[in-house]
Amino acid sequence: MPTPRRTQVAIIGAGPSGLLLGHLLHRAGVDNVILERRSAEYVLGRIRAGVLEQTTVDLLEETGLGARMRREGLVHDGVELSFGGARHRIDFVALTGKRVTVYGQTEVTHDLMDARRAFGGETVYEALDVALHDFDGVTPRVTWHDARGEHVLDCDFIAGCDGYHGVSRAGVPAASIETYERVYRFGWLGILSDTPPVSPELIYSNHARGFALCSMRSPTRSRYYIQCSIDEHVDQWSDDAFWDELRRRLDPHAAETMVIGPSIEKSIAPLRSFVAEPMRFGRLFLAGDAAHIVPPTGAKGLNLAVADVRYLANALIEALAERSNAGIDHYSERCLRRVWKAERFSWWFTSLTHRFPETGAIGQKLQRAELDYLVSSHAASTAMAENYVGLPFEDS
């Protein structure tokens, strides 16, 4: 058995949630080590969405991570809903006084990696067979191996930020955790292209042929999605077939003015709603996708992870610096209140914008009535805007 090393917090996963947690803990003087089973290049190569809530933007700014986001991020004051051949704008600023920022998750991860490198934080990439031990006691530890051999890390706390398929949640005894899940019977076929966006703001389209979303990464790079069968494969879709289908699902002006081009990335993403309760197990804490998944329709995944990490960092700092367990004792309950609200919003928005064949003609009529009500009611528009830009944190 190798000689154990020691840190205060062992963080499993070097995605944005793990890196942000490490950043927040470092700023408070809390020592931490991040373990990641993939390479840094693999982590940065993952294509993910990037609509940041106002609360996420504010946190990144407050912690010194906002410089490149300010230069390159696209600030959006609203979104457009397309149905019945026309578009209807939801004005976030007029309704809530808040905005969202389009800034890719890959860029957030890049900024966090740069910040960690600058302060000399330790991240172990390609850590294999990571295992969590004794987190139900007072002396948890983590083991793994890599090209240098076997390793043991003693710690005070473990943060599981390693995603839906990670080892952290899987290491919890089945009797101690309850999961809630809905797997949708369709997915999103998405492409990335070096073409200017068709609109300065996101377009969510409800169409008889299925859902479509027009998004972007920059003024010259677009991200587009269409609802597809979960049984379809990417190689069944040529670029031309994708562009033809996308234009069929948009309003006439968008279809006519869209600039098309070769895809530089194409993939199909499944949709699911998932929550694991609780999010704390002794000295192990789950955060982000390790504890919950939302359909991407409401742009909540990364933002929920940031909220978890904010709560967790404050709780761990309080426990280590002030010797108070109040924060960690309430961590799971506090996170889950926000998680379930985001799950509800993402489910509702998905139900409103996608085609569900099992609901038949009456389902389509009810969708249309809901959309008409949403864009014509100030109260309904405000409720949607409040959820989309991000609910306030609960700090008491």
C-alpha cells in the first residue's frame, strides 16, 4: 500500500463543477485535489451547451473568472418562441430586469483550467479506477492508479462532481439513495457550423414535424438542433438532410435567411429527467450531473451545477474554517429545492415545445393553447422569464 497523501477536500471530476469548486475553495484557503479519469484534452473537447443564467454570470464575475466571458460572451435580453408560422419574443429585461449570456461550457472549463494552473492547484488527469472509501466515517480516503503507480489520498471531505456515469454516486449503497427518472422517447440531433446565427437571440420552435432550436456559440458559429427519434443514428443524417429538415420547422423568414454550411460536429443527445436523493452521504457530497440531469430545453444543466457548487463551497468552508456543520447539514435539502424547481421548468418547457405522438391531436391543441397563453399573458411570460434567467439563491 503506498504512503497516503493528505488534502482537505478530494474532488472527483474536472468538469466545470469540480473545477469551480476547487477555485472557490482555493480562494478561501482550503486545500483541494481534483481527480479526473480522462485527459485534459478530452475534457476540453466535449461539446456542451452554454446559456449562463444571470446568477452564474454574477458568480463567475465575483470570483475573478469573468474577463474572457465579458469579451466574448453574447448577452441576450430575451428569447423567441416560434409557432404557427410566426415568432413571439419573451423580453427578459422588461419582465425581470435580468439577462442570460451565451458562453460555451467548453469556454467556462477553459477559463477554470487556466485559473487553476495560475494558482498551482493540483489536478490529476487520467486517474484510473478511482474508488471512494470510508466516507460514512470521519476519515474518508480516495484511491486510484495512473502511469506512476498506486495512490491513496486521505481527506476531510469528498465532492462527487464526476457526472451521471461517475463513480461517486455509484459508490453509495443502493439502500441509501433514491432515484427519480424519466427517459424521453426522443433526442436532439445537433450540428455545429461556422455560419452566422440566423437570429441574434435563441429561437425555440414548436412545429408539427417536431421541435427545433436555433442557438449560437459566437457571431460566426451556430449551433442548431432538431427533435429526432432516439433510435436514429448520426450517420443517417447528411448535412443537406439536416438543413432541409431544420428549415421546414422554422418560420418563413428564418428559413429563407438562414446561412447553411458544412457541419464541424454532429451528434444525437438523449433527453432525460433524473434526480438522486439525498445529495449528501456522511462526508461525501454529490454535485451537478452526479446528482441530477435535466432536459437541455431549459438550459439548466450547467447552471444547476454552479448552484450546487456555490452551496457546497460555502458549506465546506464553514465546516473547515468555522467548525460549524450547519451548512453541510442543510446542503442536500437546499440544493434539492432548487433542483426540483429546475426539473419542473425543464420538463414543462420540453412538454410545451416538443411533439409527443402519444398525446395525439388533443395534445397538439393543448400545446398551442398554452403557447398562445404564454405569449399573451404578462404573468405567464414573467414566470417563464424568471425561471429562464435563474431563480435567486436561498442563503438563509
